[in-house]
Amino acid sequence: MTTSSISRLQFLRGDFNGKQQPLRPPWAGSEAEFIANCERCGECIKACPENILEKGRGSFPQVNFQHGECTFCGFCVEQCPNNTLQRRDNQPPWQLKAHIEAHCLAKRGIICVTCRESCEVEAIHFQLARVAVPEINLEECNGCGACYQACPATAIIMKNDKSTTDLGNNRILGF
């Protein structure tokens, strides 16, 4: 039997599996490593030209895609004084991928292509049907969040593609 360690906050919120984690800045690494090393100085937040970084629970920086998308400019990494955020060669900034939920307008028979129009990497395609239904090519999706912010039905969630961590509960986990 394996046991996982969860925080007091996760326990109080009923997150007994430890799956509800705030979304950290790109190149943050593992949650445990990030929490151990981040000085909570806010320099990455100040450096973000897209203004998607904000102070979360405990003053740790987190991403809020409701403000826009990540352009992966790297300014947050450059301003991190103790190298908590580190770009690594040939490693993506994170494992986030967009996922479309059942309450998507197009999936409910209403014509909407907003997510495709906002996706610069063209990871969202539409399968022809009575009303075209969106599909995301997860290999092409870079997790920038452009579709997330643009979706009029708030039907897009961001998930860590390498685990079962759901980063989309209540759209933003702004504890």
C-alpha cells in the first residue's frame, strides 16, 4: 500500500488524492521542488508581459489563463533570482494540454470555432458533422492557454498530460 502526502489545505478541500494543484509558471519543475525552492519574491510575476502570473496561496506564483495565454517568452525564468524556474534543453515548459469538456458549444450543436481561431499552433481541428466538433491534437498542443481564455462556454480545461493531475477544476485553481 502506498501513501501520498497531501497538504493540510488539500485535506480541508477534500483533495485526498492530491490532484488539485495550482498551475505553476513554465519551467517550474515538480510541485515539491518548486515549493521548496521558490522564495515568493514575485519577480516572475512582475516580468510576465502577458500578466498571466499572479500570487496564489502562500504567495507562490501561479498561472491564471483567464488573463490570457503564455507566449513562453522566458522573462519569468530570466528574472527568477534563485533559478527555481529553469529552461532545460529540448524540454517543454510544462506538460499541460488543453482538453475540451462536454459542455462545449459545438458539442452541444451550436456553431462555435473560437478555440480553433485562437490556437496559433493549429492543434485544434474540427471533425465534420452536422455541426463541426473540435478535436485537439495533443502532440501539437503546447498548453499555452489561448483557447482556454477564448472559450465562451468555459469548456476548455488544462490538464497535465503526464499524470492524472487536473488543473482545470473550477477553471482556475486560485486557492
